[in-house]
Amino acid sequence: QVQLVESGGGLVQAGGSLRLSCAASGRTFSSYAMGWFRQAPGKERDIVATITGNYGVTYYADSVKGRFTVSRDNAKNTVNLQMNGLKPEDTAVYYCAASLMRSWPQLRQRQSYAYWGQGTQVTVSS
């Protein structure tokens, strides 16, 4: 069982930055790939970025490449999402999630994640 709690959301102007954090419970954190998803009103919950467990391999959705950076600290059971160059279209509820899958084709799918946080709102004003 893994419990996830996100923090760091808020309101920011276009071009600004935010850093989201996700704190995980459990002793096997490094076994899980950790993903960040987002869901805007009326839209599907889509992958933003993911980072594998022990080796920290990262994958990003095309829409955030070069702007967002995902990182993790297995000693502290945390995963972070640094978001720079924010755009109004980045406005959404952001969720962190945990998965035992390994490959990008699997990790980009919501169904591959067994555990989810409650979400944190990110609003980017124009």
C-alpha cells in the first residue's frame, strides 16, 4: 500500500514557475515508477511526466518537454515536478501516481498506476 500527498499548486502568471511535490508513504518507494498526470475541466486525465524507480529514467509528454522536469529522492520518499515557462493551457489539477510498470508505453497510461494522490490545482493566468 502506498499513500501519496501532493503539494505546491497555486496561481501563477504565464511564463512563471511552480514546483509540485509528492510525498509517499511505504518502505518500497524505490520500487515504483512515479508519474505526474493532469486533468483539466471536461478533459481526460493525461500523463505529464514519469520517472522510473531505481534508475530514475524520465519520460515527458511532448507538450511539456523542455519546460517541466521530474525528479525523485528515494531516501526521502518524494517526487517533484518543476514547471517552468507555464502557459494557460497547463491549468489543471495535477496528480501524482505510483506504478510497478517499467516501460514508457505502459507508464504513459493511466491504467498502469495503482496508487493516486488527491491532486493539487495549478492555475496559470494569461
